[in-house]
Amino acid sequence: MGERIGHMKWKKSLLLILIIAGVIIMNINLREEQKQAGPVYLILTESKFITALAPLISWRNYDYTVAVETIDGLSDAEITSVIVSHSNAAYVLIVGNKADNLPDSSYVDFNSDGIMDIPIGRFPFSTESKVINLVNKIIAFESAQYYKNRNALFVASSEATPPAPGWRTATYYINDVYPILQGWNKYTEYSCCGYANCDAENNQDGISAINNGVLLVSYQGHGGNQMPMYNCNHDINYWFLAYDISLLNNFNKYPIFVSHGCSTMSLSDTRSTGNVYGWLGIDGMSMANAGFIASVGSLEITGGMWGWGTTFYNKLLTEKTLGLAFMKAGKPASPNDGVLVLLGDPALKINQIDITTYKNNYLSGTSTFSQFITNANLWVTG
């Protein structure tokens, strides 16, 4: 009798163990299904960069389901098809150079209204070392919650008269428009001459500001396309030459660089004869342990995109990621504002926002903007 009872107890114990194991397996499967149904961080990359991207893939797995697709040799139409096949993609990151200036936003403009439908960004690099440098900076930036920094450096060309009838000078926007932005601690610096020949100026103040720590570097003034027309080695390169890049030692203090100048962005880091545009943002991003965390600006001639800039700089204080801020700033109102691109990780965290508070206090309109950005509950303190 005792043996039968012992045998029955053993069978019950075994059954209980199997039931518990089954529940655990079911829960694991359920969590995996929920994760798969959640937002996807989609990386489209040249195959040679997969190893360099491994730390970023692991890092993003905390918040998203990461999907990686190789795009070696794919056409623009085929790249769009890959993105469309991931219907729950929340962000798209493209890694590698692009030969033409067709903006990446065209890949995610599903209804052809000129506005991206999901955030997209690019690492415009040709070498693994540059990818590794930026990946390391992204992880350091978010780990240290550097996005809590609210210092901004605004730089303008110092032209005395507007460049065309009805236009404003770049200095006007720094002095009279951007000071109304709430939430930024602003530093200003004035740069090159604008419409005449000029000599390089001492840029130590700007370099020091970046080295001391700013989240935003905003340039207003002429860009690449002014070089041949005005015989002035365009303002942005006189404010910040390639030599000045080497003077940055802003370890773990990586700002977002935004240029309002013409043709100051590029989708490729490959130099060619006559290719003088887009170097500053890319070079700053590719530096190891210094430089920029991301760059935003125009691939083409622009009228300054100042109205868009005001919206974007406000969005940087209210949206969770850089890509959302860029997307929700919308399409520039003026057709003269060029083709804007985001170079960098669209999922880069720029605010650690409590979504419930965000919806209740801000989206519902029950709080003013100034109340919203100063609400301590919106950021998770470290």
C-alpha cells in the first residue's frame, strides 16, 4: 500500500512539474509573440556593416524587435518593397552610401504627399570604422542620458543686408526669432561675412561651447552652393573648417548638428572632384569619441527653412526620439526650403518621456507648452 501511495505521489509531482513547465513555455511563447507584434526597428544595410552594427542591434533589442535586411545591389524600388514588407516598422535605419540625392524620406512616403510616414535616417558611411564610431557614441549618449542637456549653440553669418528682397538676414533669426524658443539655454556666435570675400575667423568660442557640452548646434547662413557664385569659401566652412573638427574633444557630449545652409548635407562620405558639399555633418558624425551624434539639413539649395527650424527645435524638447521630432516637424512650408534629410539613428532617444503623462497633459491641451517642458514627471531621472 505504501509503495502505491508513493508511486501516486510521484506521478502527481511529475504531472505538476510538466504543467508548470508548460505554463512557462506558453508564457515565453506569448512574450515572443507580443514582441514580434510590437514595433520593429528595421535596419537596411550593406552586408559588410553587419558586424559593426552588432552592438547597436543588441542595444535596440531592449525597446524594439530588430529586423536586419541586406540591400547590396538593390534598386530604390526594391528597397521600398523591403520596407513595405515590414508593416509594423516603427523606424528605418539605412547604413551605407547613396550615389544620388534622392532623399531617404521617399522610401517611406507611402501616400506620395511629400511627407514621410515613419521616421527614417541614414549612416552615410563607406567604412566599418566610421559605423563603429557612431554606434559607440549612440550607446554612450543614451546610457548617460545626455539628451537632458538643454544647451544650444546658434551660429549665424554676419551679413549686414538681406541676400534678396523680402528675405531676412541669418542674424535676424538668431536675434529675433529663436530667442522665443522655450526650454533651450542659448549661446550665440557670429561667423563669416556672407556675400563678400572674407578671412577665416577665430572659432575658439564655438569649439569651446561644443567641448563644454551642448545638445544642439544650429547654423544659419550660406552653404555649399554659394561657393562658386560668391567667391567666398562658404560661411559654414569658415565658421568650422575641417581643421576645427580635429579640435573637438567633446567626449560623451555629442550634439545634434542642424544646418540651415544650402547643400550642407550628403548621402555619401565619398569625395570626388568638385564634390564640396555635405562634409561637415558627416565628418563630425564619423569621429571617434568626439564630434556630432546626428546631422540634419538640406541636400539642395534652401531658402533657410527657418520656420521649419522653429518647429523642429520645439519638437526636440517634446518627442521621444530624434526621428519623431524630425518627422513631426513636417514638410517645410516653402518650396524653396530644399530637401531635408536626417543623418543618424532615427530612434535616438532625445527625451525619456512618460507616455501617459505626455498624452494627458500635452496632447489633450490641458497644459501650456512651457508647463509641459518643465514638468519633471516627463523625464526619468538617472
